[in-house]
Amino acid sequence: MRGPVTAASRRLGVLALAVGLLGSGVAHAECPAGDAVLQKLDEFDSGLASRTLRFGQPPAGDLYREAAKKPGSPVVTRDGKKLSGAILIDLPVELLWKALNDEDHHALEEDYMPVRHSEVIGGTPRGEDRLLFQYFKQAGVGRWWVSRVEMNSELYEQSEGRMWELRWQDSMENIDPAEPPMSSVSENISPLEESHGAWLLMKINDECTMIDYYTHSDPGGFAGLAQAFVAKRAIRSTLSGVVTMAREHVTQPHPDAVFVRADGVPLD
């Protein structure tokens, strides 16, 4: 998956190197009070999500509690190369899901997301399983990566449509950096060593969603304090970008796009 909302601030950070704060923390009308949100989240078996089942990390209960206290503002934690973020937002899960899956538009001139290039290079754009190329470079920090992105239809069905998950694992072993579009940056930017993670959207009600973002990334080479600082900002900017894109972009006509739910059924 920002301070003053400017093109420069939106560029701070990186989607997979883990990102500007969104909102003031003022409660949003369509989200219930914090305690009610937590009671609703207790109904979700988040241990079935890829964060835990696939990547061996505990559910992010503490992060949800912090996010529920500050609707509209992203909260972020970092543990070495592992970063987690969450935001409680007054938007339908379907709009947020479309924003996540509209990857060919993540690097639009509006600068929603902190990546310089985002392109589906294998599979179907916005489809259930695809290969995604992205790169980031800012303030001397830059990497490129190719990831296998897939929807978790099993979790969607188990949760009766209340949990929507998009997960990824780097897929660099069969990628030739001399081939386009990788060749456009590979001479000047190093690839990520390893990256995996997941977006989890939990439907609180028809107009309120808790977003959970987890990533483990090894950038390789010398990371340093500057890169650690950028990584947390990157998560915040990414969460903010998804929300802004859901509000401003995916509501516009997409005549060439077919969006599908986490179970592959087309969305209106």
C-alpha cells in the first residue's frame, strides 16, 4: 500500500521499501465510536489472514486499537525490516479495494502513491493473480521490484465477504533486468533483495473500513538511519494515497477497467 498534500510530500517513501499524515484524527461520521469498532473487529478471525498464516506474524490488535482512537489518521509501527500500518476510514470497502487493485494508475501525475512507476507486466490488470513491476527513488533512496500479487479468495469466503485481502511475494528469480520495463531503471537503481506482505480490508459497516498493511522488505546494501526514517513515512504516505485514490480517482469512469472482488466476481 501525508503532511501538506503536495506532489513533493506524496513522493516521500515507498510502497515496498518499507510513507505525510492523512487527516486530523477527527472522527468520521460513518465510522462508529472506537469501542464499537473494536467490538466489531473482535468478530473477525484476523489470524486467518496472510499476516499470520503465511508470514508468521501475530494479528495487529494493538495497531487496530490505536487506529480506532484516531479515525482518518494512519498509525505505523516498525520492527527491523517489518512494518505495519493501519487506518480506520469512512469509505466503503469496495472503493478502497478498487484503489488497491488499480495499480496501472498508482503512478499517475496526480501522484497518489509514493512510487515512480507501476505496471502490471504479467497476468490481467486488476485480476486475481498478476505480476507487478514498480520502482521508487527519493532522497537518495531507491529500489525496484517485481512481485506476484494475488487475491485471497479463501479468506473472503470464510469471512462471508467481510475480509478482503491482497497479498504479494517478490518474484525476481525469472526476471531479466535488461528487459523493459525493468531496463529503464535497473542500471541506476538496485533491486530489492526480498519483499512480501499483504493488504487486509475489514468491513466495519457499509461506509467504514479498517485497513491493515503489513510488509517485510530487505532492500539490500547499506540501509542506514535515513532509510529507516523514510520507510515509516512511506507506509503513512501509502495508506494516505490509497484513501485519496479511493475518494478522488476510482469514482471516475474507468471504461477499460474490470474490477473484481476478492473472490473474482466482477464489481459494478
